[in-house]
Amino acid sequence: MGIGIGILLLVIGLVLLFAIKEFPDSLQEVVEPTTVGWILVIAGVLALVLGLVMNNQRSKTTHVEERRDV
């Protein structure tokens, strides 16, 4: 789930940065879209890296099964 969210945030951030040239004036008065784009790109990269690290840790985990004969 973390990898998918990271990719989604990264794509939305890059679209805000590079694909959209003009924003509505009402939106630019409230928030700067390029700043939001950079924040989403950074959050997406962090989510992607954390997702990969967590998946790597899960694959190294060993499980011990204990059987008791009754």
C-alpha cells in the first residue's frame, strides 16, 4: 500500500509542477500550486522509500511454528 500511495503522490506532484501551466486565480490566491507540487513530490519519494524498506524487512523475517502433540 505504501508503494502505491508513494507513486500516486509523486505523479500528482509532478503534474502540478510540470504539466499544468496556468492555474485559476482563485486557487493561486489561496495557495501556491508549485509549492504544493514540490511537497507532494517529496512526500511521494519518502512514502516510496519507506514502503520499499518495510517490504525488505518483511522478507527477512523468519517465522517459527511450534507444534505440540496432545
